[in-house]
Amino acid sequence: KHLSRVCCSFCIPGRQRPASMGAASCKGCRSSGREQELITEDVLGHPGTAIPPPDGSGLLEQLLDLRAAFPDSSIAPILQNGQMPTIACKQVTKGSTLQDCLRAEKAVLVSGFMKRVSNGWDYYSSVEVAFLAKAGQSFDSTLLETSRAIRMSRLPDANDLWKVSPWNSTGDFVLSWNIEWANAKQNEGQRLLQLALSLVVFNASTKFVKLQAALEGAMQQLEETFAKSSPPSLVRELTEGSDATDGIMKQTAMLTKSEKGLIQEEKNTMPVHGLNFEKFLRDPAVSSMVGFRMRLIVVGHPSVPTFEVMRLFKNMQESQLAVAGRLPLIKHRTVLSDIDDTVHPAHDATTIAISGQDTTPVAHGEIYPAIEKVHRALVRYPADNRACYPVFLSARPATLAQKSKPELQRLAKKIATDGQLRQAEGNKDRFCFILPGAHYIGSLLDSAVSILKQNLPGMQKGMIPALGKTKVKRVLQYVRLFPEPTYVFIGDDGQGDFEAARILLSLSRNQLRASELAQLEAQLAMSKGRLESVSDAVGKVRSLVSEKDGYVQLLRQQLKSPQPATRFSADNQPLFDFVAIKAVKTKSGYLFSQSTRQQRETLMKQIYGARRFFYFSDYDELWNKLKAANWLGNR
């Protein structure tokens, strides 16, 4: 489908490699990275589904799946070799990694099971195998449920990382990982397998899920209290306080107490081993294609909470660590997107409009029309959700930023399935990630005050410098771990995204070294330095009572400035391809008039480049603008 010349079984599912090729894939598949996508189009009945690739990223994903599937009583399927090979489920010591367990057992970890059927094989993951055997008991393949299988037309190939062994005399096969414990001269692939085994801590707890659900429920109650109040009274209570037993400050105090309990539980059940993750980052293999995918798995896996990833990011900052991309850089684009009024309406526009102001008629749980079409066209392999998943930016703290949010999962699934949600998708969450805004619930209220003030009559709308700078800080944390991709940002004109856009469009690849990132972060914290202080610039404009738009005035001043925008070249390329800003629709029209939006877009293009900024009212319009600028399919 993607190659003009086909010559291996990655190119044509079901075709056997020529014997002369041995275990290698063809040159075209290696250069395109397609060899990492094992049998992505070799699935009957479940289009777009694939078994994990037989490398460190596939092992890491399976370990996280196993950990999440058996909270409070972690087990792992082990292949025991004897006169007759058998599979048994071994209890994993709570708080340990499989690296120590498997070495002590001298055992082999099962990756999956291939059951022979009339027109091929049914593939069952290690989780499905483990479900059929209690700890210490043998696995019975006759109990496998066809409804939980992925149909494959051919057997996967064995390699130096993965074994494919016959199972009894039934025509079935067992897949297992080939870990070389005693080999002192391990190749890069073997080293990454062992690093993967050391990363996942088997300590999942049902208590964590319950605490998180309780905190989310309490937060919804607080939001309902907000919705019943007027903006002036909210500003008064949030700034001056109140002793009312059912007031916002009392509810916030209770929320903060619950949040502390959740944070403590999160610290006790971190799925990723912090010290071993740092060891992984310091290994040169972290910059390989498989190392890149392993980083993506850690950040995007549905069972790894946002709080955990942000802790890893914080550790990287404190240790002055930043991954160095291996040249030539891996071809990849990451789409960063705001959530409220960008993925879906915030649904509080008719009350206090803290989350957002858009009144576009979209039902709860749904997303804006055609949004997935734009996302799909911007990433390299949209069906590969393990690698090409969306990254969202939220105002919420990490404890409340949940990957399982229905609208986010809906978008992630639609991107991976060409917009067609199928019954076969089931309830399994897809990969995605959320960059949080506030540090904790208490700081979320500070953001609420800023939003409420700009919603008061006579105030400049959408100009909230603090929110914009916070988003940039989070992006800088993210690129520490992922320097390879190019990026795009999609936001809206309601709450600080314009501030973020102006800074993001100025970032270059030469600023991705650890020392440069630390300098950028310090400048943002001080609101000084090479990145012009948005707060200072906004201070020149203040709130406007005239018809003049604050951003138009600000951009005109910037255009006349003796210090022009960053100049890019072949040796100093931009980090962001472009930024797109969605126009927020209100009850009386749009938050900003067509004339104001046109002036803003023209000035932004003059400053940052004709192909690097877009203003749009809906995603069909954005699609057309990106197509005219030759961004669609150019990934």
C-alpha cells in the first residue's frame, strides 16, 4: 500500500521472505520503519489491529498490559520447557519487576499464543493466556474464547528476540521472548529487551482506581457549584474567601485533602521504575527507532497515569537530562491539541464559561465534525495508535487529567480507524497523552480567577498570559523526551492559546539540548530574556474598552520591533511546523469578528511565515487551508 516495490512479508502480508533474505526485511521497509509494524494489515475481521512488534517496545507494552490486567495479584505466563512444554502462571512479587523474577526462575516469558483454525491462526495476547490459568496452574488452550482473538492469515516470523515454537501436535504455536541473560556482548535489541523488563513495576492496585473516581466525582460537584454562581460572585469568593459550609473554598479544601491521599497512593503504585527509566534514557539505544517507540509506549499507554509521566519529566529536569535525537532524525509528527473548545465544546458556555465559551451544538461525549480527518492527514501512520497518538493540553492538574475521558478516547479511536468506530473496538482504551496545566487543584482556582476576570464586561477576551506560558512549559517538558518529531499545535482563541502560539512558533531545534531547555524554562519562569515576556507585552495594551483588538495592536508593535522573529535555516530548523487557532463561536456570533480574525492571521503570517499560522472556524475550513499550504500528507 505504501511502497511502489514489494519484496518481503512486511510489504505483502502472507508472503514468505525469499530464503536469500534470511531474517531481514527489505530495504524499503527498513527505511520507512514499516518493519516495526508487524502485520498491521494482516488481520481478518479486525482491520487496523496488530500484535505488538517483536522488540523492546512490544515487550514493554505487554508488560504494562499484564500489570494493568491483574491489579492486587500480579501474574505472568511462563513457558516451562521439559519433555512436553507447558505454560504456567507465576505470581509476581508485589513492587518488583520481571527482570529479577525471570532471572531467578530461569524462565521464559510468554508473548502470545497462536491457535490453529481453518483459515489461519487466532492470536491471543499474554494477558488472554494468563486469564485462563490461575497462579501455579497449567494453561489449557481449549478454553480460549474466539471472540477475544485477533485472526491472522500467517504465522509471525521468529528472530533473535522472539521464539515461535510448536505447541504439542495440534498445529498451535506459542510465542515467547528470547532473553539472553548471560551474553556479555548483547546487541542493541537484546539490551532494549532487558531494559524493558526492568522498567515495569508490578504493583497495580484497585484502591488507586477507586480514589481517582472519588476525586473526579468531588470535582464534578465543585464544577456544579461554579455553574450555579455568577462570575462577579465567584471572583469575590475566590479572591476574598467565604466561611460558608457549602461554599467553594470549603469544597476546595476537601478536594485538596482527597488529592493528597490520591497522590500518596499514586506514589505507592507507580508503574514505571524511576531509576531504571533514567538508566534507559542514558543508554545510546534510547535514540534508536525501537527506543523511540519505547518512550512513546511509556507516555501513551492507557494504564500509565498522567501524574506518573509528569514525575518522570520532573526527574529529567532535575537531572538535566534530555534525549539526543539520532541523525538522521526519525520521521514523525506529533499533533498537540487543546481540549475544551478545540476537541469539543466545554459545555459551560451558558453558565460561567470557565472551561470554555463555544456554543457549537455538539452532544456530550462527541467531538467536532471532521477533526479526526485533519489529525489523520497530519501523522505518518494514523492506524499505528501505539506511535501516532494525539497529545492533549489541559488546564486540569495531573491528578485529574484522565486518558479515559470519553471525548479524547473517541478522537484517538477515530484517528486509528479512519473515522469508523466499529463494534469490535470494544471498551479498550487507546493510547494518548495529556499535558496538564495546574500543578494541583489549588492552583487550578488561580486559573479560574484569571478566566472569570477576562469574561467580565470591558475586558480583552482570550488574553490570559499565565495559561499560555504554562502550556509552553509543558511542551518544553515533553520535547525533552521526544526531540525527534516535528510538532503542530491546534488551539482556540478563548483562553491563552494565542500566547502559547507566539512562543511555540519561535522555538528551533537548536534549543533542544538540556542546557538550552533549562535556559528557556528559566526565562519563562522569570518572564524575561530571549522569549519576549507575554505578560509585559500584554501590559502595554491592558484591557480595552474600544473596538481595537489587543492582539492586533500587540502584533503590529512586534512587526515594527527592531528584534525580528526567529530566523530559521537548514542549520536552524523550526520545532513547530505550524499553529492553528479555532475561532470560538458564541451565542451572538463569534468571540472575535471576521475582520479581527483576518487581521490577526495576516500579521501572524507576516511575522512567523505564510505557511505557519492558520485561523479557522471549523475543521473542514482548516482542512482546506492546510491542503492549500501543502501540509496534508506531508508528514
